[in-house]
Amino acid sequence: MHIARALQVFGELEQLNQLLDTPLDTVGLIWMDENLPQRVRKSRKTPESGAF
């Protein structure tokens, strides 16, 4: 909250917008890519489970 107020006072409120913009957050995007599962498997459905 204080950061937003300070940016507003200095006329740099657009900087806050850029900080919160997900496509511009390279560190966050890299971190998300590293945490993706290596492989996705289909779940096995048995007739007893009642799944379609």
C-alpha cells in the first residue's frame, strides 16, 4: 500500500502496473516453468471406480 502511494506521489503509478503485469515478470515466469510437472499421465479408470 505504501509503495503504491509513493509511486503515485512521484507520478510513477504506471510502474506499479508493470510490476504486477504477469507477462512482464520474467523471474516469475521462469519459476513457474521450472515447477511444471515433467510428465502428465492419464488416470487409469477401473469399472469398479464408477468413473466414466
